[in-house]
Amino acid sequence: MAHVPFDQLNGEIWYDGTFVPWADAKLHVLSHGLHYASSVFEGERAYGGEVFKLNEHTERLHTSAEILGFTIPWSVEEINDATRTLLTRMNLVDAYVRPIAWRGSEMMGVAAQANSIHMAIAAWEWPSYFKPEERLKGIRLDMATYRRPDPATAPSRSKAAGLYMICTLSKHEAERKGFADALMLDWRGQVAEATGANVFFVKDGKLHTPTPDCFLDGITRRTVMGLARKRGIEVVERAIMPEEMEGFEQCFLTGTAAEVTPVSEIGPYTFQVGDLTKALMEDYTAEVTPKASAKVAAAE
Ligand SMILES: Cc1ncc(COP(=O)(O)O)c(C=O)c1O
């Protein structure tokens, strides 16, 4: 089936407080957000009609904007309500949700203090980020050329569009070489994350993951750490040097899009898709499934 471009899908988009037809959700070419990357966004996922950790995502969106020096003119509650209404109006059950806020077009230059702040929320039906058959085999990652910047260089705690420039470059390069994604080191040369997901390793029954001091402390990352601890698995957050990957037995990525995705290869290092990874994949699926639909499924 031919891929339908995203600007040609059907339905509605919540845009600056109202629901508009999908094709009408446009912005002017002289928008500050487009020229200077003054925009922040979220990636959310609805399971059984409910966005997993919606409030945490919306709060992070607000915080991301504040870090970039602007305030979103809709409250967390208003955005949460708009998201739920959008899913209902679009009749979506398992979906991806993309809220975005950006500076408008009143001023065109590096400074844009007076520009109005706009916001949109779009949602669409969504399959797995990585192909399902690829997932259980474990995906292959390239080593990215670009590094996550020093927090003194870029506002790394914000989910700001500008920070994704090096992610797109890295993922494109990896895909050109036949890999599914790329692992990025940070400015110090330590293991950081993939281009849109956090990374975990398994060694001797323990989980090891880099301390998120210059990249996103993912909502999925924190969820999976909680699930691991519930199973009595020790989670070690620390600086991880790339050479250490030689001694790790398993590896997986976490993210709203990636969920828990096993990794079989990163550059010269190989990993098994082991029981601990598979157990956390299952725990995560159970965690994101709304309790009401889980009961229905169990009764069937
Ligand atoms: C660069 C990056 N790191 C990590 C994550 C994982 O974050 P989360 O689990 O909140 O989706 C994402 C996805 O939003 C991301 O884009």
C-alpha cells in the first residue's frame, strides 16, 4: 500500500483551541518555529483508547516550553482534555499522539519576544515503530557520528525540535548503511541513547543504564526501571563507556515509540535477546494496557 503523506490524512487536528479539518491545520512559512527551531513537542501513545501517562507527557511539554523561554497558553488540564476529545472524535483506540507548540510569525529574526505561541495536537492510528519480526530478533544499531551535546551547550532537558537535528542525521546515516537506528555517545564519549529512545544493558542479572544528565530521562525509561525493581532486579544508573558494551549480555531500547525493543548489535558488539529483556517487554505491555481492556481480554 502506498504511503499516504502525513498532510493528506483524514480527520481533525486540535489547533489553537479548536478542532479543524486535517487539511486546514497549516502555519505560515514565516513562522519562527520553522526558521529558528523554537518549538517543543511530545510523542505519546494511546493503548485501548487511553494515552499512557498523558499527564506526565503534557507536563513535560509545558516544561520543555519554559526551558525554551515561552509559556504554552493552555493549561496541562486543557491539553489533556483536548487530547482525550481528539481521540474520541477521531475514533482512535491504538494511536500515536503528537502535540507541538511553537513561536509564531509576528517577528522574524533570532529574537522573537513578542511572538504568539501556537499549539496543535494530531493523532493517528499507529503500528509498532520497529517492524515486529525485527523486534524479537533484536535490532541492529550503528554507532552515530554526532554526539549528545553538553547541557552547557544546548537545553538538553527540553524535548525541543532543534535537538532532533543530529538525531535525524544519525538515523538517516544508519538507515543508509542498513541499520535500524544509531547509538549516540555524549559529548564526553560516554554511552548516551539512541536517536529517539533510551538504552539499557543487562549483565549478571542487573540492569545498567546511562545517567540522563545530557539527554531525555524518558517516561518509558522510568516506567521500565520501576517494573524491573518490582521484579527485584537491581538497576544501576551510571556513566557507561562504549568499550564496556563488550561485556554486556543483553541490550534494549525504551521509548514511547520503541516501547521495549531488544538490540542484537551495536557497531562491533553483539547481544542476546535474553529472558530478562523478554520479561520486561511483557511487563511493559501489561503496564500500558488499560486495566478495563485487560479485564475484558481476560474474560474472553
Ligand atoms: C531522543 C529521545 N530519547 C529518549 C526518548 C524516550 O522518551 P519517552 O520514553 O518519554 O518516550 C525519546 C522519545 O521521546 C527521544 O526522542
